[in-house]
Amino acid sequence: MPLYEYQCGDCSRTFDLLRPYHLADETLDCPVCGSDRIRRKISVITLRLDQASNHIENGTMGACCGRSCGCASHGGQG
């Protein structure tokens, strides 16, 4: 279930809520002031890939991480 971020149009508070996709834009009340003037915000995500998930050895990522990966093109173990 995705986590959505909402903002109240009256008190300007932001809050997160786990909701199914089909309920993402359904009306709800602000947990702080009770207003129904809520809008869903566009959220930014951060994605971090560690070396174990880079799949450098089999080349599935298609890019090098910049000399810290130990890939064969940098003289590493590959």
C-alpha cells in the first residue's frame, strides 16, 4: 500500500497516510484541525542502491558507479 503525503488548505499542516491506490484522491479530514480542504502533494523519493544490488559483475546495471565499484574497467576484481 503506498504512502501518500497530504496538505491541509486551512492550517497548512502536512501529514502522511497509507492508502490504497483507488482511495488516493478520496476526501478526508485534516487530523489537526478537522478541515476537509485537503490536497495530495507530489512526493519526492530517494533511491539508494548498495554495491550488492548494483549487479556490476554481470553487467545488468549498464553503468559504473565511478571508480569505487571495483569493476574490471578500473583495474578492480570485477
